[in-house]
Amino acid sequence: MIELDYIEIDGLLYPNIALDDEGLYSHLGKYGNLRLKYLHGQKPEMYRELLFLGKLSRHCADIEKSAFDMVERIRGQYLEQNPPPLEDTLARIQVFTLAQDIADEYVLHDLIYA
């Protein structure tokens, strides 16, 4: 159960809710914003709980950092196992794009939509 403070205005009680770190929302990157949108659309109970407790922006920022680190690690491992050819620019771009796509799939499945 979430415990909230209330403010009485004209005989009515209103929950005393303030957004936490509003500036942090504007600094979220790709993965933090994806997590925020996922929670808002698919897990409204968790979204509201984190919002009311003042932990939503920190949660999304933590997911952003974890996702970025995971993408870097997975992409690096893929490129070690499948080195891009030096002489063919198009093939090189394709290998880098595939590495990023694979890393994104893992992050979306394991962190963002979990």
C-alpha cells in the first residue's frame, strides 16, 4: 500500500504529489524513454507506484545506463567474433548495423520490456 500525504483545500483532501527530478526526464536517452513509455502503456500500476514514490526518473535513468552498457558489451563481442572486412565499405556498414540490431534486441527483451 502506498502511503501519501494529503493537503486539505476547501474541505477536500488532495494527494500531495510532486514529480521527481523533472529535469532528468529530458536527459533520458533512447532506452530510458522506451522504458518510460513501456511502463506508462503496459504496466500502469508499476508506473504509478514509481511515480508516487518519486523513483520513476531514477528507475528509467538506471535502465538507460544498464542498457547502454549491455549494448556496448554485446556489440563488442559480436564484432570480435565477426570482424568487419577492411576493404568493402558496404559490407563493413552491414556488419556494424547487424551488431547494433542484435544488441538492441537483447536489451529490449531483457531490460526494457521485462
